[in-house]
Amino acid sequence: MNLLIVGGTGPIGAYAALYLNDKGYQVTIASRNQPPIDCPLSVLEWVKGNYLETTFSKSDLSAYDAIVFAAGSDMRHVPAGEDADQHYLNANAKAVPAFASLAKEAGVKRFIHIGSFYPQVVPEMIETDAYVRSRHLADKSVCKLSDDNFTALSLNAPFVVGYPRNCPNEMFTAYVNYAKGRYPEISRFGPSGGSNFMSVHSLAEAIEGGLSRGEAGKSYLLGDENLSFAEFFELFHHSAGNMISIPELDQEHPMLPDIAIIPGRGSVVSYQPNEEEAALLGYSRRDVKRVIQEIVDNVTEELGEFESIDLSGELSVEPELQQLAYLYARAMDSNEPDILERIMSDEIVIQGPGFNIQGLQKILNIPATLNEFYRQTNHSIHQQLARIDGDIAVAETYCSAKHLLHPQAEDADDRIMVMEIRYQDKFSRSAGSWKFTKRSLIVDWMEVRHVSLGLS
């Protein structure tokens, strides 16, 4: 079966793509940005597309037997300055059914819409909350397209936990770092309330069941385990070996802000999915604890063990090592990877929050990646103190890394992300020349602010 997964680089779409590819489906993923070359998704065919900009044509979709739509819009996707309620209604209630209708016209036989559980578990919010209403309308409008030649159904998922191995995810990486005590400024607690959770693996199984056995026009309420938010965070702590009890507090949590808890902080959304429907779709139950342990293990492997340098003893300012820091900044800001070849060893490792890049050939891609992700960068090097021991050296290098963000909308203000960094640097000397062997980033803080006089 030729299958297109829209939203194929997000955690749900990406996991489903790899899972279904392993099951023998001919999978193509569609997204706005191409997956990194070192991500497992790079083995799949990729097409650039954005359903909100109607970049897909009927002929584009005619090559596929089935489509899985995993690109619904929520609070993370609202452009700056745009009314959130209007965005939800346009992106979900209008654009999603329009895309499904185009798929039907193109001759696609099956359409799986990944929806939200809220319209079914808190139906009273359909009239009071634009996001819930938009999800409800997307679900019903897509399912209504079903006929003898087109099977459309909606799989309405709760909080989904997990992502594909070796495709780092910032949110879950932050959860693991929190559980490991790397954010001491954030108190250990869970916001009051709770929800149903399911693993991304269980959802991928349900998608496969929907493709092969799903009933046309059916809205399936998926689910697995009911947990308080405190219990959810506690599972991450315990999986990371931090066996503490996480209290429940009636206050906003920076990693699960109130805007992400649609029914409101303090609410408890608890239910059991229909057993017959769960059996029909064939998805696993009681899988959340397992996948959280998998997330912790994956993040630990991805990031490696953070190794702080030893700065005890006599420290000094070493101009040759300072020069390497300046050249590194120049390479990043000016997209000059040839500089990196001169200042880094073949076995160089660069690691920081959410990434661990090993080997010179991979690191040579970083300047181009920064150039693609940001309109402009500026790495300002500050003080550096070092200790040299023969042909080995360590240093701590302070840096302010500024990133001019791409505008979220055509008329949006320019914004800049500033990261205050301390590089934990290691060097080796060969034939009289120093080179980096490892750079570990400690991000002391970061901020996003508007630019008073932007480039535009």
C-alpha cells in the first residue's frame, strides 16, 4: 500500500512512518522541512508540503492508496500576532476537511485523521472553547466524507508520549533533564489535575489497525492509562533513577503550562476506551511506563554523559585557545565550515541540551544548518580561562549566542533568541597546533525578545 503521512516529521507522524515502513507499507512523509540526514526518517521518501498553504495538488495525492493526517494545529502552532481562536478554526475546522476532500477527489481510498480526545471526553467544551470546537468539526467533517469508495475515520488520541529513537525531541529531552535535576530552578511538582495518556507506539498500532480494519465514518476514542500530572512527572523521575515522590500543587508548571491543559488546571480527564474498539484497532495497553523508560534511555544515549572539565589549580588566559573560540564563532556566523576543518580534530564531539554530534564530517554541517534555521546568528565570545597540561588543555569559554528567528507571519515583528552559554572545552596539540576535541554547552539561561529595529 502506498501511504502518505502528512506531518511525518512530528513525533506522532514520524513514529508511525517508521513503524508502518517496517510493516511493509510504502511510506512517504510530507512536512514543511526535510528531516535531518542523520535521522532514521532520511531513509523514507520525503515531499515538501503544507496543507495550510494548499501546496498539495490532486495529482500529488493521486499516487497514494491511503493518507494518515498527523498535522493538526494546536497552541504551539499559532503564529505571533494571530488570533488563536481564528487560527484553530481555519487550520483545523476548515483546512483539514478541505485537504481530506482533495484526497477523495484524487482517488485516495483510505484517510486516517489523527484527532483529539477532548470533543469526546469533555463535549461541553465544544461550545465554549474554540480549540475543542475546531477539533470536533475537523473530526466530523472528515468522517462525513466517507462513501463506498472513500473510507475516512478519526483516531482521537489523548496525551501522546514518545518519539522515534534517534530523532531527538526537545520537549521530552527537557522532561528527562528535569528528572535528572539539571533544571534546579524548577521546583519538583506536578500541576493539579490529570489526564489519560497513551504511548506513541500504541497510537502507531492503532493507525495500522485503522488502515486495515477501521470503520468508515467512525470516530474512535483512543486511550490507555489515567494518571495525575504529578504521577506523570514522577514516572520520568523514577525512570531516571531519581526515586522521589512528586507532589501535586495547584500552580502552573513551566513544562506543562496552563495553556496546554485545555480543560483547565485542576481538572481530571479520566476514562477507559471501548474494549471492543481497542481490540479491533489492535493497540497495546499499559504501555506508558515502558515508553517513558525508553525515552529516558534514548535521551541518555543521545546526549551522552555530560563531563564537566576540571578547572582546579592554576588557570590562565591562553591566546592560542582564545583564537580557536573566535574562529569557531566566525565559522558558525559566516557559514564557513572550512574553518572548522582547521580547528577541530577528526573525533570532535559537540554536545548540549538536546543534541550530541560526533565526528568532524557531521559537525561540518552545523553552519549550514544554523543558516537554514535562523536568519542570522551572532556568537559573541567573552572571557576564557584555561589550564594546559603538556599537549592537553581544558578551558571554560563564555559566549552570548544570538539567533535572529524567521518571522512567524509575513508582517510579524523580528524576534531574537539569546542563549548565555559556557562552553566546557577540551583541546589537544599536535605538530605545534591546538585543536578542539570536545565542546560541551552549558546553557545558563535563554530568552526570546522582540528586535526594536529589524532587518526588514
